[in-house]
Amino acid sequence: MSAITIILIIIIALLAGMEGILDEFQFHQPLVVCTLIGLVSGHLTEGIILGGSLQMIALGWANVGAAVAPDAALASVASSILMVLGLQNGSVDTQTVISTSIAVAIPLSVAGLFLTMLCRTITIPIVHFMDKAAEKGKIKVIEVWQILCIFLQGIRIAIPAAALCIIPASALTDALSMMPDWLSTGMAIGGGMVAAVGYAMVINMMSTKETWAFFILGFVLAALGQLTLIALGAIGLALAIIYLTLKENSGNGRGGTGSGDPLGDILNDY
């Protein structure tokens, strides 16, 4: 891996760490991070595949109350670097490298929680410094501390990224080559299941009685091999228009007593 590639990866990791807090440009999302690292390393196709697979998991990650979601930024950056290092030696199958990168993303995301908590612990006294600056009306000082705190979140991803880039590609390749068939096959199967797990987490948050009909219909349509992605998209758009039309007309003819959920109103009538 060249020095320029390493520098670009560290910059992407820095932005991903900061975006994990800012949520403005979504650099921390797996699909964005893995694609960018794949682009700068010359493995764009593999980066997109890895990012798309990890994104299915991250769809169900969200901070709810005091519960902090797994760190998507560290998982995306670290798994992408491991993928690039594994692909630098053609002796290991590409699919095996991607599957292994997907498999290690989950424990890496959990490990990222420790770094997140560490950074937030460090920023506690900084908050008190900002409070004192606010009492004195020093707005510029508050802004400087704010930037430093956000930059600290970027460093927590950039440092592990730099450390992984130093690891020789041959070391990772040798480790992958030593994996038994049952383990590599298991990782491949597990990597194929992560999309279902991610969707299940999203469905668990979104499921209502009026959306289950669309869920079942989607499974039926997905089984039709003649339908292309464009056709499925057109069907989805048509269903959305039908739903919105029913929602606008809900309550009509019943004295305006509709609940706002058209399918729910129809089911309640029966």
C-alpha cells in the first residue's frame, strides 16, 4: 500500500469518525466509507460490495435514549482496510476476503463503543471549560473547544486505521490462508445472512399492521425472476401512490372518522 493511499485512507477515517457525531455528510455510513476506501485503494467494486453488505446491518443501528449503537465508522473503516490488505495478494479468493471482512465488522463495531466512551469521558472536563468560557462571554473559546472535541472523535478512528495500514499484507494473507474450510465457509454463510439481520432489525422498529401487507407482497414479488430492479422499483412507486391516495381519501363516506391509516381503516371495517 503506497504512502499516498495510506494518507487518503487516514483522511477518510478522520472524516468518518467526526461524522459519527455530526451526521451531516454521512461519511460514517458503511456504503460511503467502504466505497471511498475502495476507490482510493484501487478496489472500488469490492468496496461497494462490502459497503452494501455492511449497510444492511447498520440500517438497524440507532442511538435510543442512553443506549449507544455499535460504532459503524470503526467497523466500516477497519473492515475496508482488512479487505484491501487481503486483496493485495491474489492467492486468497476475493469472496473469502470480503466475507471475512464482513464477519470481523461486528466485533469491531462493538470495540468502537469503548473508544467512543473513552472520547466522551475525556470531553467531560472540556465541557466545564466551555461553561466557564460561556460565563465570560468568550464565544470564540467555546467554538475552539467544540472543534477540538469533534476532531477527537475523528482521531479515535484515524489512529486504528493508520495502525492497520502498517500491517504487512502478507501477514493478513497468510492468516486467511491458514483458515480451515469449515471456518471460511461459515463466514461466507454468515456474511450472506447479515442483510437479513439488518432488515429484521429495521422491520422490528417499523412493523405495524398496515405495513405487513407490503412486507408479504415484497417477498412474493422478489421470488419472480422475470422482474428487474427497475420493475420492482416501479411497483414500489405504484404502491406508494396507491397508499397516499387512500390516505387522502380515508374517512370519506364515513363522516370523516378515518384514523389516517387507510389499510387499518379498511381492515377495521371488516
